[in-house]
Amino acid sequence: METIKQFNDYVMGTYGRFDVVMESGENRVAAAEDGKQYIDFGSGIGVNSLGFCDSDWVEAVCNQVKSIQHTSNYYYTKVQADFAKKLCEETGYSKVFFGNSGAEANECAIKLARKYSFDKYGKGRHNIITLVNSFHGRTIATLSATGQDVFHNYFFPFVEGFRYAKANDIADLADKLDDTVCAVMIELVQGEGGVIALDKDFVSYIFDECKKRDILVIVDEVQTGVGRTGKLLASQNFGVKPNITTLAKGLAGGVPIGACLADETCCDVLGKGTHGSTFGGNPLACAGGLVVLNKVCDREFEKQVNEKAEYLRSKLLEIEAVESLSGMGLMIGITIKGKTAAEACKQCLDKGLLVLTAKEKLRLLPPLNISYEEINKGLEILKNVLSN
Ligand SMILES: Cc1ncc(COP(=O)(O)O)c(C=O)c1O
């Protein structure tokens, strides 16, 4: 309680926090200051892709701390070069820009798309279409890109040049796709918006139409990326290859990171002096990220993620109070009956299970290497909460 009081005295109150002080974690179990343990079905919010303090990850990050923790981006580091190579090779992209968060990765994508168009077509082709109910971050530009009215308060004026098309509505999108548009930016599974996957037809339309008109497609995989949906990238589940993919959250297993990946059409658009980030590509993040990628890109690991997703989903559907599931792989939205998601989330916490909400749904983003034993323990708690 003392920590909580001190915290609230000194930290801005931008989050509705639960009264738990987390102290440590091992495998997929967090421990609070008072010794209480919590099974983790949230990975932070999709960040701890390898659970708490995975031994290979700890070793790599600690070794990196001991050799060089930071240097400015006016110099090179081997670990950033190694991580960039692995990331580009595994995802099939040409080049990457590193930042420190999802919002920063998307800021880079927005700047890149506008400059691509400016370089080729001049002024006036700067509009970016995003989707109603999307979420792209909390900076002024990414809030402007976010297609939810609730975020468009207080902080006026917002950045111009974003239009919101209705998800899965081809006619609405077609109406907005004119010759002032430089990019379409989407989440393939809207995360904060309620774990809702886009229709494949709608996605195909976007890619076909944009290709015809030299409009870049940006896929925000900040939440869906790095194995979360059962493939390294969710776009692989949809059989598409965006010009730009943004990643963050789970990419470095818990160290701040953001990545904006660009294909051969636009990977050289941002030249010297046009973009930057003091901490971007930080050696600790790159060292952690290399361990994450080495594990997540392993075929056997990917197979296990898919098997666990299938198992968890089938067990969830056996719970009486579960009405339906949404999402993909280990990104799971649960529509429940009998109580609100917020109530269920709090009750799970009280009983030792960390879950998330997304709009009116419960949302599960468990660590990708969660064990069956941990899944079963978590399921038991969830079942208990939803049945009472
Ligand atoms: C799809 C998506 N994009 C961007 C962001 C913003 O990421 P960050 O909080 O790291 O800036 C989030 C965060 O939830 C997200 O889910």
C-alpha cells in the first residue's frame, strides 16, 4: 500500500491501475510484493512473448549490458546490424527503421508514406486512409490516425490528412480512395478495437486497388506481429505482403522497441536527416529481439503456438458463459455472458490470473511459450470466475 501511495503521489494518473505491485516473474507466472502469484494470460499487453525472464533472453540482454548499453546512431553496432538482418530476412522486407514503441513505428510509416508520394508525385497526395475502430497509438499523429472518436478529444488540433473508412465495407473505402491518397493503414486484427479480424475479401481489395494506384499499404502489426497470430506476421495468414509493416510490443520480449519495415518500393525513401530516434535500435533491445526472433521463427515453436492456440480456444468454448471467440492464434477475444469483461478481469486478478479487456470483450494474449500446465491452471480460474 505504501508503494501505491508513493506511486500515485508522483506518477501521473493516466492509467486505471489495479492495486497490485508486481515484483518479479518466472516462466509465465508473476509475483506481487505481497507474495501472491498470477498466471499470465496477457504478456503485459502482448509484450512478454517469452514469458518472464526467459533464461536465454536474460543472458543475451545481460551480456549486452556488460559490453555496450548504448551508443548514438551516428555509430554502428554489430547487434543492431545482426538484429536488422534477421528481422528483414525472416519477414522478407528490405530495410528497417528502429524506434522504441508502436506509436513511433507508426509515425515512421506515416512519414515514409507521405515522403514516398511527395518525392514521386509532389504536393497534395498526402492523405492516409485508416479504419473506423482502429488503434495506432497515442502520439498526436497516431491518435489522428486512430479511427475512434473517443480519442479525438482535448488535444486539438489533430494532424490533418487522415480519413476513416468502415472496416469490411469495400464501397466506403472505394469512395475514399482518390488521387490525394498516399497510403492505406490497417490492423489485420483490430486489437484495442475488440480483437476483430478483417474479412479476407476486404483485405484483398485493399491490396489490389492500392497496387494499381501506387498507394502504399501499411499494416500495423504492433499487436498482431511476432508470432501472435500463429505466423511471424498476421499478413502471412491473409496471404498478402504490405509495403510497410510496423512491429513493437513482443518484438524484443520486454525491452522497449518499435520497428518500421519497408519493402523494395520504399525502403530508401527516408534518407539522412529525415527521421531519427535517440534510443532507436538500442543494443539491449536488439539483443533481446534477436533471442525472441531466433525462438519465434523456429518452425517447431510456430507449430506449438498454433497447437496451444487451438487447445486454449477449444477449452474456452467448453465454458458455459463463453458466447463466442474472435481473433487469431494466441490473440483471443472472448464474448462472455453473465457479467461484464471488466468485472471478469478484476475477478480473475483476485483469483490469480492476469487477463485483458478490449472494448466489451475479454482479451487473452498469453506468452507464446506458455506451458499446457499454465494454460490449464489459468483456464480453471477463468472458468471459476465466469461460472459464478
Ligand atoms: C495496433 C497497435 N498499434 C499501435 C499501438 C501503440 O503502441 P505503443 O503503446 O507501443 O506506442 C498499439 C498499442 O496497443 C496497438 O495495439
